[in-house]
Amino acid sequence: MPKVRVRGIYSTALTKLLLEHGFEVVQPSVAIRERFRLSDTIETSPQDLDIYDRLDWQGIYVVGETISLDALIQTLQSSLDDVIIRRGMTYSGTRQPLPTYWSKVSASTAEGARDTPLCPKRDFIDVEFPAASKKKLDDLRSTVMPTIEGHHHYKACGGKISSLLEMAENLLEKSAPRTEVEELFKESVRAEYPGLDSKIDIEHVKIDGRVFHLDNAKIADLNEEEGTLRLQRTFKNKGSYDGLRVRKDPDDYALTDLKIGSWTFQTSYFSRDGGYKGTYTNLNTPIEFYPSKIRYVDLEVDVCVWPDGKMEKIDLEKLEQRVSEGYISERLSNLVRAKLEETLGSIRGVWRNKDRE
């Protein structure tokens, strides 16, 4: 099996996962060597794959031999429900450029590829870990060492929250009472999050990696206990709501209702005088709530509902295209289809109740 060098905030969880699937972890950090009791002899073993954090901490970058990358992709997709795989640059004994970040962190690997004409073909992949993947990685890490629930989410927050997490888990390692530590940590973290009437960004990530920022959203309602939010946006320009095929006018507004961790959310559109124009239900990876943003990966499929109760599911073929392109697994596609049927059943139930009123 491939030899892998792992660095970054996911290193403990990924080391656990990869060892379970027969990979050999080489050149480990001191902490990883101690946690997994790895032999000193693997410190200088050459690697087939290099794994580092993405710059936004929402996943990892991996560079290495194509055959080894294929084995890694199979392992990730069979283990993580919502992992997204994006293949990047390919190079084989040439001077094809790697992304700037990789030119720095993986210079030795890249040089080896350039200077050895018969070296194995090498690829680069960008791996995104949405919420369900982070949760699975949390569970893996917790089998190795004390881990706060939501560990990788809080690490991805960076800054003060990441530091608070390290302090809390250090206390757990010293056998401090878990309940007390978690309550203190959550209380400290809560102060870093926005409250009612705050502005927040909606980070709408596409499967292929494009990111759209639906900014100027105001938190119109917030229930911390239930993890629900209502966001309000007002539009300045003319246009159209594409899926609904309805005109968008200046001063129209949208109300988005979402629940942290949900695979769906609803956005309803209104004219400035409150006239209802329709609703999108978006299917997505479980929603994450960060101090400055809401984040999820859009899974292409939507359900549109019009004021007369007519409903239509759209863009299912785009989901299947992403499977064929290798971005997502058939496993995730099947999960989205199941969520879609649940969503349609729920919407039908709402409209039946309206008809009885």
C-alpha cells in the first residue's frame, strides 16, 4: 500500500483512517509518532503521497503518484459521506506548474518528478471535508485522544476559537471533568459568534470548487438551543429567480430558514409589499455555522415551489454529472436522492395542511 506523509489539523484522524486501510504513514511528526507508537525507522522513508491542509482548513491538498492517489480517493469516498474530490494539475517528468502553495510545501516532490524522466505519473487533488466528513474525522480522532465534539469544525475556525479548543483538550488530557470543560469551552466560543440583527455571509460552495458569497444577510431570528436561524436579504437590482422563472424586482427580499447540520434549507422570495413569489429548497452538505459565515457545499439539486402549490425538482442530472466526473461518490448521490424524497414528502405535507385550513 502507499506510503503517506501527513501534516495539518486533520493529521491524527487521517493517520488513524489510513492505517486502518493498510496505508503506511511515514515521516510522522513527533506528536503523531507518539500517539500511534510508530517506529523511528519510518522517519526517513520516502513518501508516495503528501497531505497538507488547505489554506482555508476546509480540507486537504494531496500530491503524489496517480495509482496511490486513486487508492486514497477510494478510501476517502468509502469512509466519508460527503467528501468532495477535485482533481488538479497533472505532471509527469515535465515542468508543468503546480499551484503556488504546492510549489512551496512540496518542492522536493515536484523536483523529483521533473528530474526523473521515468518517474510514475503524479497528480494533485483538492479534497473538501464538509460537515459530515468532519464529524466522522472527529470520531476517528476521539479513539486516539480526548476530543471535543466538533473538533475539526472549531479548528477550521482558526484564531481564538482554535486556541480555546487546544486549551480545552489539554485540560481533558489532564483528566479534567469532561462536562465542565465542554460547558466552559462552549460558553467561551459562544461569545465569538454573531447574534440577532448581525450581518453574516452565506458561503455557497459549488461541487467544482467555485464559491459564491451571498452577502448582506441579516440574522432576523436565532434560536441557539435548536440551532435554527432565519436570514433576510434585500435585493437592489432587477433580474430573475432562475429556477422559479419569476421576475426579481428592486426591494424584493428573501427569507432563508435553516438549521445547523441540516442537508436542506429553504429560501422564500417576496415583493417589497410582501407578495409571495415562491420558494427554493436547496439540497446541500450539512450546514456549518462559523463566526462570520454560514457554509455548505451545494449539491446541485433544488425543489421549487410556486404560490399555487405547484412544485418541481430541478437539476438532478447535474448531480449525476458530478458523479461521472469523479467529484462525488455514488454513495453521496444516493444519499442526496433519499434526502430529496424526504424533502418532497415534507413539502407536500405542508401544502395539504394549508388546503385544510
